[in-house]
Amino acid sequence: MASTDDAPPVPTTATSAPSPPAASPSPAPEGKLSGKSSPKSGAGSPRNLDDALDPLNGEHWTQHPVEDDSDSVLDSVLSSTASLSSSIFEYRNINGRTFHSDKTNAEYWGPNDDKQLQSQDIIHHCLTLVLEGKLYLAPIDAGKISKVLDVGTGGGLWAIDFADLHPNLEVTGTDISPVQPSWVPPNVRFEIEDATLPWTFRENSFDFVHMRYLFGSIPDWDAIFEQAYAATKPGGWIESFEADANLYSEDGTVTEDSPMGTWTKVFKEAKKKFGRTFFPIEEDVQRRGIEKAGFVNITVKDIKVPMTGFPKDPKLKEIGQYSHLAIEQDLEGMVLYIFGEVMGWSVLEIHAFLAHFRKQMRNKNCHPLFPIRIVYAQKPEKKKD
């Protein structure tokens, strides 16, 4: 059975109704980011007025251009938070940004360059603040375990911080891109591994399996939790930390036809073409998949996170400031592949939309939130004879 403990100070809600599973994977269309306008509707026919007015079409956002001084605003946000302190290397280049190599079968929507990694580092700090300085919530006893796995480690900060916190443990971080630093604690190592393929680890190898922010990259969530179950020792724990690409407000300041509302709709449409969901919370893939895999003692925590620094509460304001900073750091990287390669928007249309998005994000009267969910559970102990 699933239980819901008291959440951190961030406002929480609890949901558990399952939704249909993610669609099966389908290859993303290539070569959309040519700088030309998006594909025309019909067989060579020009778009009609209704198409141009549809915010899901990139052309809509070019009709009313807005000034976009992103560099100066990023400097301002940085200033306000300054005191808060082989073939796999043959990366794809899309509009000047590097993405995971297309020499392998792995599919991921985010860049792997320095700009994106810096954004990930800020996100890591923001999510640590959400957990009140903690790296995890699962009730593991660090003094009695020996091996930990971080799936989809990205830049590796979580694995590094965990290894620093627990020098007696061996921490392994896996990812499809070799972008982790080489100067790391002696008890952490990084391996190239595609989590969507059969895992190479022995069964019952890890005391704790951690995965975070895999939304938009997993075609079969049940399968990844099944593999995690096999890799976890009896009595060991799993923790899944995810977010939805759902931007909303509780006071009506984020409307469906606004840039933030359009963001949510575009990512929902992209799932149909990309075969990977950006809404694991809405679809309840974590709790359902973890339970189906055989884990027990399941706990679910739902948290609303401010996307900007609008809250009056000092802790929530700080979380919102870091969230805003992470997005300003690489907003382009968050949408370039999905909006361009998958949805067919041109570079011009993407940047016109981002200008509108930044304008709404910087509006102090707009109060955007996004949901995150942490699910942790235990693999049953071996039955004694």
C-alpha cells in the first residue's frame, strides 16, 4: 500500500489516481531546425488565418514580437542570487547546441553542453532546497549499506554530493553522455549506460537506487522500475523524483492561451510524436510502476514548486529565485529539440515564443507553479526459511 508522510514546508497535495501509460516510442523527425518557417498545412498549401492564430503553431508567436533582453535579465537574476551560491563524444549539433550522440540508440531531448549543465547544477541546488537541504527522503541507514546507484546522473552533482556525505559508500552514476567531471570523490564513479536498455548490473547489487528528472526520456516506465527492482538488494530502497512540464497558477495568472499555458500544451502534443511523456505525475507512472515491479512500503510526496521568486515566504522565495535562475540560464535548451525537431517549429518561431515566455516569467504579477513528486519504496526482505 502507498502512504503519504508529512511533506516539507513547501505546500503539498496528494494524488494517486492512475492514468493511462505513456505511448510507445516513435522516432523523432529530423532536420526541422533549418531557420525556415514551419511546415505548411496540407499538401503545399499555405497556412490559413486560423493556423496562424493557433498558439501551438510557432508562427503565432512571430506575429507580435517582443523585446527580449535575456542577457541583462540573467545578469540581474545572477546578481540577486550571487550570495546563494569514442562515438559517444561525437555529439549532434542542433542550432549551435550539442546533444547526445546519434551514433547510439539512446534518445534524449536536452542538450549536453556547458550551458545546459550549468542550468542542471542550479536545478540540483533548487531541488535540494525543496527537500530542506536533503539529497533524498527514503529512510536508508547509511551506516548499514554499501552500494548506491544514481540513474540518469547528468552532470553528476547528486552522486558527488551523496558520495561526499557518505564516504563509506560506493556510488555509481550512469548516463548516456560522458559529461561528468573527472575530479570526484574516490568513492564515486560514472559509467555510460542507457537506462532504457537492459541494465548491465548484477541482480541484488545496490542498497539504494536513485533516479531524478527522467521525464521526457523514458519510453517504458514499468520496464525501468522492473530493472531497478532486479538491481536492488532485498530490503533495499528505490527513490524516484520527477516533475511535470505543467506550468499553472492557483490565482488565474497563468492562462491556457498564455506562453506558459502554451508550453504545457506543446509538451503534451510532443508526447504523441516523441513517444515519451513529460507528465509522469499526471500519468502516475512512478507509483504505479514501482508498485507493479514488486516494491512495498511505498510513500508518495507531492510538492508545488514556485517557478519564480513571487512567494512572500522567504524559503519559498529562495526556491523560486533559483528555479527562475535555472530556467533563464538555458530556456532555449529546454525547448530546442522538442519544439524544433519534434514539433517542426523553425528557429525564428522558437525564439519568438521564448521572448513571450520570458516576458511572462518576469512579470511580477504572474505566479507560476510546477509540480514535483517523490516516490520511495522498499524491496521486500528475503523470506527466512
